[in-house]
Amino acid sequence: MATKRQSIALFGGTFDPVHFGHLRMALELRQALGFDEMRILPSHQPRHRESPGVSPGQRCQMLVLALAGCDELQLDERELRRGGVTYTVDTLEELRAELGPEVSISFCMGLDSLLSLHHWHRWQSLLALAHLVAVTRPGWSPPQRGKEGDNPQLIDLLERHRGTIADLHGEPCGRLVVREQSLLPISSTHIRQLLGSGQSPRYLLPAAVLQYIEDHQLYRKQNTAGDR
């Protein structure tokens, strides 16, 4: 039986702004999958998305406010400090160099990211550096060979690397774990739309984050760029 090793998970996104859907998903993943750490990883500029609506420093400060008092989630600012276009593979290489070859690293993503994974920069290298944890809604059906529209690269990835929760603790990298989980129907896009039209997003995000947005008059012009 594989020895349980230290396990670090990363939960990435633009967090523009951070909301309860992000926070609840990250917390549930840490608790359900038993990670030693769950790091919230804000990106500087995702390659395939429009620029975030506010500055990196403002998004970082909103995360600091959102995570205050929650010891189970930690903020990792490395992508904001690095600047430029964000490539996950660069972050994983940097973190693997810091932690060494034995620590288990898991990068957590939503279903949309999994389905577009073959468009990511050097995506074939990701599993040599970390595990991938993809969160889907209950009842999701994996792609099938011969079914029109299903991505053969993703099918190959699932067939070769599909793993279990135990693999996340017994191996340092190399597995793809699909986790079915109920998700709160909240999006940063909708919050920005509400703010841009003068409506309140109260109860969709932490009160301290909303207060920061109001104090700094953020998102007053409608911005509909999607979440990472």
C-alpha cells in the first residue's frame, strides 16, 4: 500500500471578484479529498480570457479579505507576482522545484477547463508535475469514443491517467481525478453585471469583499469577461 505523503492542492482562477461559489468549492475539495493544504491561486492574466476588470492588487486584496479567519484556505500570490500571461505549467514547475519530487501536488479545475485542457500551454507536461482534479456536477458523463463532438485527446487522458482519491495521497503526480460535487450557481460575470447596472450582489460574496468593491467603486462599468 502506498505511503501517505504531504499533499498540496491549488485552486486557480481570476477571482474577478471572488465569491462564495469559489470559496465553498475550494473548502469542500480540501475536506472531501483530505489535502494538507488548499492554496487559492489568483492568475495575473489567463491566456484565453480577457483582462480582469480590476488590477491584480485589488483582486489580491479582495481575496485577503475573503480568506480572513479561514485557516483551511491559504492565498498563494506567485502568479500575480510573476506578472504577464499566466501559464499553469510554469506555476507547477516552480512549485515542484520548491517542494521537491515527493510531495503530492494537485491542480483543481472546473469542467470547462478540463474540456479545453488540450488548448493549454504545454498541457501534455501537466501530469508530469501534478495531479489534476476536475470538478463536475453530479451525473456528468465522460466522453466516449466514436461519439460525435467528444474530444479524443480527453478520452485518451482519462483512459491512461484516471485515478482515485487514494492516488492523490500515494503518488506525487500523474493522475486525473474527476470529482462530482454540487456547485453554487454563482459567477463573477453575473456579479460584475449586477454592479455595472447599479444593482446589489449582496449575499453572493463575502460582506467584506462587497464593502471593498463599494469603497473603491469597482466594476461600475459593465464587464462581462468570463471566470477562469
